[in-house]
Amino acid sequence: MRDKSDDSEKGVLINSVTNAGWAALGGLQNRDILRAVDGKTVESIESLKKIIEEINQTKPTHITFFVRRGITTRLIELEPTW
């Protein structure tokens, strides 16, 4: 992952997804731009790390990703098994 350099669009660019890994199983793909997680804006890798830490502590029943893929925007909902 890397921070987006284009200021017109906030988010973190996913530059690698492992086949059969958790991200791939969740529907994320290479070149997706992760814009928000559970309604919290992802502005940088650091903000994403904070969101992930909070998710690991609270262990919600659903996690929602707001993802830009090419010209489309997707909402991906996961149900983790903690």
C-alpha cells in the first residue's frame, strides 16, 4: 500500500494483494484505492493503521470498506470470524 499522491482523491492505493489472502478473499484488488473503513476516511497509511488497531480492539461483527476501482466506487462488507 502507499499513500495517494493526487490530492484530489483521498485514500490509500493498494498496490499488491496476495492470491487467496484475506484482502483478496474480501474482494480487494491491486490498484484499488481504499477511501474509508467503517465510515472513517482513510487519508494515509498512518490513519489506516489506527483504524485497523481500533477494529482489532473492538472486533465488530461487520467491517465496511469504501473502495474506488477504476471509474467505479464499491462498498465491500465483510463479516470477520474473530
